[in-house]
Amino acid sequence: MLDAVDAALMRALQGDGRATFQALADGVGLSRTAVRARVRQLVQSGAIRIVGVLHAGVVGMEVLGHVSFRVSGPVGPLLEALGEREAVTFAAQSAGRFPAVAQVRVADDGALTKELTDLRSLPGVEGAEVFRANAVFKDAHSSVRELRDIELDALDWRLVRQLLKDGRASYADLARQVGLSQAAARSRVVRLLNSGVVHVTALVEPSAVGANEQLGFGLRCRGDAEALGSALANMPRVSFMASGFGRYDIIGTLTAPDRCQLVEALESVRSAPGVGYVETWDHLSVRKERRGGERPVEWFPG
């Protein structure tokens, strides 16, 4: 059973998956040895995976669209087809005005237009509405940090591949894997992290923390959508938040252990200053959920 210290460690590792055990220990008031043992237990139990998350822009996926589908007949065939599409990073059967929703990540608006054309021809689709994200404030499955200009060579890509598999791999292990000195490996990894190319974070297994309920929402706001989105992203239970253009000014996702806490989180969103109309959709069954920059190993150069 996870306690308050475990929860605090998970939050800290979500912010910086390569934080030293001493820094983590200072944050929770335990010894370095005790924290090392707790982190190891969290990883071995499957409660968390500490991995590198590649910035979506690095793999040509800078544009994010949220698609709501009107469907005739069973939703299963559509979800099956969505699960096979490379651009689709999230797909779920939903309860509400739209029986299915999806998120797509593509290179640019031209690619988004083409993807929407293809999506509208999928089984059972009678229509699709898109929200085009302008700013993403929070995404549990993708880095939302600023991406700086950086030239990557074959050795950088080999380090990226190792970090995606094990975000807390030691500099000694990374150096051995890619054929560099420990100092050179450290210098390159720090450069990759500081540039925003990769962010090391803890991916939390929802069942480990009792996060069994998930709700999507779209809202219209009064005033500055980006300021409101940034504020809402810091609320408890928010796992995704973006502002943009379309039917809504902002879309988001709430995750909670039970229906009661989900309702409380939604009420907090509704009562936030600047929030106007709110529409919700229940994620009945998630068919696909992929990290924003996730790619097969074969994709990476080097």
C-alpha cells in the first residue's frame, strides 16, 4: 500500500526522474538509503516506470488535435482502426455527445488536414470535429517543455534510446552502452535534458494509485485561455490540459481513484475564475494510449 512518502517521491520523480537520491531524501525527510529502497520498490512493484520522454517536436509531431467522432453502429471497429494509425496517440470509447474520441499528433496543419480526411473515412464515422491545440500545459505522456535548437548526432541518438528505456541509468552504464567516457556521456545527457529533447519522468501505473476513473472535458472561457489553461493544469487530478481552437477554448482530462473524487475535481474546474461553459465525456474504455514522442526502436538514427 502506498503511503504519503511514496506519493511525494512519485511526484518528485515525475518532475525530475534523474533527481539524485540525496535530493529526493531532502524533499521527504528520510535518509538517502531509505529513499533508495523506496524508489527501488516502487519500480519493482510496477507502480512507476522511470523513462525518458522524447519531445514530440523532435519526431515531427508538433501539432496536436483532439478529435470527437459521431458514429453510426458499433464503436469497436472504429477503435480498432484508430489503434492501428500511427498518428493516433490516444483513442477511447466515450459516453456523452460523441461515442469516441482520439488525439492525433502530426507534423503540421497540412498533415492534420490529411489525417482528418482519413479519419472521416473510417468504419462507422458519420462526422468528426477537431480541436487544434495551440499550447499544451500538461501531458502525463509527453514532454511539454520548451524545445531549443540543437543538432543531434549518432551518439546523441544512442543516448536517447537508452534513456527512453531506463531514465535513471547511471552515467557509467550509459557511457558503456554508447562507447563514450563517463564525463562525455554526462555532458551529452545534460545537454539533451537542458535542450528539452528528452525529459526523464516517472510514469505512474494508474491502478497502483487507484486512479481508476477518467473524464475528458472541454470548456469555453472568459478572457485569456492560455492563462486559464496554465492555472487549471496545476489543479489536482488534472492529467492533460491544452488551449486551442475549435468547439472549445480549452480541453483537459481528469483522473481520480473513484467517481466521488472525480466529481469533486470537476467541480473545482467549473468554479475556477474565468471558466464558462463546460462539456464532459466519460472515457468508458481506452483503446490506445501512447507517449507523445514514442517511436519504435528502429525509427531512431544511430
